[in-house]
Amino acid sequence: MNNMKRSRLALVLFAAGVFLSFSFLSCDKTGSSEIEGVEDVILTDAPYVPPPITRTHPTKVIVNLETQEVVKRLADGVEYVFWTFGGSVPGKFIRVREGDLIEFHLHNNPSSKMPHNIDLHAVTGPGGGAASSFTAPGHSSTFSFKAINAGLYVYHCATAPVGMHIANGMYGLILVEPKDGLPKVDKEYYVMQSEFYTEGNYGEPGIQPFSQAKAVDENPSYVVFNGSVGALAGDNAITASEGETVRLYLGNGGPNLISSFHVIGEIFDQVYGEGGTKVNQNNVQTTLIPAGGSSIVEFKCEVPGTFILVDHSIFRAFNKGALGMLKVSGGPQIEIYSGKQKDEVYLGNGNPSEALLKANLLNGAPDPNKKMSKEELLAFGKTVFSSSCQACHQADGKGLSNVFPPLAQSDYLLKDKERAIATVIKGLQGEITVNGKKFNGVMPQQVLDNIQIAAVLTYVRNSFGNKTDIVTPQEVEKVRGK
Ligand code: HEC
Ligand SMILES: [Cu+2]
């Protein structure tokens, strides 16, 4: 405790003494600093947070937390032996009030293989409680600490080898609410980032063992929010309604990486940097969360839609799993965000340069002088399709009714190979009939070389239920020459 706090406490105690009778009758907002009563803490699993504390005095809080070693899903088809505080990763969210006396009971499940302990960054004391809480399987340890500093703190296991205990999932957050509480918000959520180091690469199926080598190299196969790929996405997304304020309690269990936490399409109105008690920035795009550290962000959801939570070290988001979702319900807010207003044809300046075609070759495009097999055309065509056609004709080739005609089982596409080639080379405009339905839109000219066109047409003419012959670059060249 620093001197200022000490003298302030002394002052409060003095005042409390002098106005003892008065204090008993009227309870002011900050209340007394005397420990009063006992209660069991409420613990929650991510992404949920226990309710705000309404007490105006410190109390004795009993925390019972059990370390468990469990097999759970890390990604679809991938399992991992997680070491946990409370059965899932991240560990239970603990919420106490500044000045509370926490009586901590750490239980180690009898089925555990390892001893575990807990180092709470909210503790002022050696090891953050680590030595006092060292607990063998089938044992319980008890220690107490006073939460003298408010803030959002990481806790983690600190049993040797520490790196391995953390890498296997042993971390969570404890919020020490300031005496006067935090400003009221509509929604609060718990999001914790961390990495997993598995023998197999991202997505390799089966129960994956821990890789010490990858952990030492700081080269994880997975970077995730709330313990697994997709834990915060799709049906597991966190939610809010338009107009609501949201507070995220963010933690980073590491063990190694720093998180550049960002919500795509949102701006943090307030950031309590590094999980301290002071708003030290407004209007922040990306907040840094150190390994073994935290951050609190608040924002208002002005516009409905799906907002993507990422580590903006962006390959982690799209290739290692660090992607979550906040779904905001509500009606359109055109004044703040219009949505797409127009889609027009843009032809640019025509054909790609020699240099660009060469560069594309280096990036995996096939050699134009080589004769390609059907398999090669199909494989390359798939990548061309996803970058050049999919946006309009859709991933399943079914198009969009009345706007983009289907390629799947399209009589127009399958009937006339030369016409299909010409469509891609020159674009298409004016009324056409596809499978009996009329379309009258504009397909822009596709700036692609002969191989790309041969490959993409081979692909679309042999996918989505279509089955016919291949298109060769020579055939494309012939149509171009006409
Ligand atoms: C910007 C949107 C857009 C893109 C990108 C696009 N198309 Fe089209 N495509 C259309 C529209 C619109 C039509 C219908 C044009 C009309 O009504 O005359 C069409 C028609 C077609 C047709 C004939 C109708 C049918 O369904 O069989 C084919 C074949 C076709 N596109 C293939 C492709 C291929 C292959 C690519 C990628 C190389 C591609 N398109 C990229 C919008 C697009
Ligand atoms: Cu441990």
C-alpha cells in the first residue's frame, strides 16, 4: 500500500471513529472500509460475467475453485487435454470489490495428473498466492488476501514448468471493482485470448499433444478467444441491441503473444488501458493487451450487424482462430452507415500488363507453355473462381435470384462453350434466359489471361453438379482472336 492510500485509509478510519454513531445510521456511497459479513462469490464461465457488486462495504468473500484436467474441443475435429480452472478455458471469472478479504480455496480434482496452484495478479504478496496455494491432486489449499488495488487482473497457474501449465489453459480473470463501482452499461462480456501449441498444424485432426518446441519458438498452431476456435462465433457470438452500451473485459493468457485487439466496424469509446481503473483513452481502434495482462473497453452499439472481434495481427484471425463475433440487432441506421448504395461496372484500362501476368505466375499461376491436366485446370480454376466470380455467382454457383444467374446446372453455360468463353473475355450485357428465367444485368469484362479463363471455365463447367469437357487455353486464344 502506498503512503497516500495509507493516510487516506487512516483518515477514513479516524472519520469513521469520530462519526461512529452517524455512520451506523446513514450509509454514504463509499460506505465503511470495515470488513462486514461473509458471502460466497459468484463464478461464471466466459463469455459471461458475474453481476455488478451493489454492496457499499467490503466483505469476506469465499472463493472455491477447482483445477481440472479435461479433454475438450480445440477446433472442429481437434481435441486437446486442457488444464483448467473450473473445467473450461479461460478459467472462471471472479468479481470482488476493492477492500474485500478473499478467502481462497483451491481444490485440485483427484483425477488430475499434476499439482497446480494459482498466482492472482490482484494479490499483493509473494508469488501472488502461488506458494500458498500449491495443491497436489486430491487436495485443497486455503489462503486469504485483501484486494487493496482495484483493476482487472489475470490469474494463472504458476506450477513448474510454468509455461506448460499456462500453455495448457490455466488462466482467467479477476475483477476487483473500484469502491464506487464502474459506470453502468447494458452488457458486459468476458473475452480472453490465448495460444495453443500443438504437434499438428492448424486443423490437423485428433487429440493433439502439446509441442514444447513450438512453444519455445513462440509459434502457435492456434490463437483463439475463449479457449477454442469458434468459441465466440456463429451461434456462440456475443450479442447486444442497437443503442446499448457494451463493456468487454479482455484478458490475454498468452503464454507468449501480445494481442492487438480490434473489433471490425466499432470504435472503443473508452479504454481502461492495461486493465487499470482509469479511462486513459477515448476513441481507440485497437488496444494492446500484453501477455499476462488485460484491458477494459466500452462502446455504444449505434449500428446493427455482425462485428468481428480479431487480433489484428491478422493471420492469427483468419488462419489460427483468433476471430469472434458480436451480433447487434436492430433496424438500419442509414445516417451513420448507408450500406451498399450502388454497384456499377468499372472496366479500368483494359488488359493486364505483362508484368502483372508474370507476377501472377510467380504467385502460383501455372506456366502458359505447359499442357495442363484436367485436375490442374480444376484446382487452379477453383482459386480463380473464388477471387473473380464468387462475389456475384456465389460460392455454391447458384447465383442470386433475379440479379446474378446461376452457373450450377446453367443451360446457358453448358450449351455453348465458345459463348461461355466470350462471356468471360468480353463481359455480358442485355437480356438472357438461364434455365427458363430471364436476367438483364451487366457482367463486367473479366481481366484474366487465357489460362485463368480456361481453368475457371473448366472448373465451373465441372462443379456444382455440372459435368462436361475441359476448356483449354488454346480454345480461349481462338475466341480472343475472333
Ligand atoms: C460483378 C458480378 C459478376 C462477376 C464478378 C462475374 N459475373 Fe458472370 N454474370 C454476371 C451477370 C450480372 C450476368 C448476367 C448478365 C446479363 O444479364 O446479360 C452474368 C452471366 C454469366 C454467365 C452466363 C449466364 C449463366 O449463368 O450461365 C456466365 C457463364 C458467367 N457469368 C460466368 C462468370 C465467370 C466464369 C466469372 C468469373 C471469371 C463471372 N461470371 C464473374 C455477373 C458477374
Ligand atoms: Cu497448473
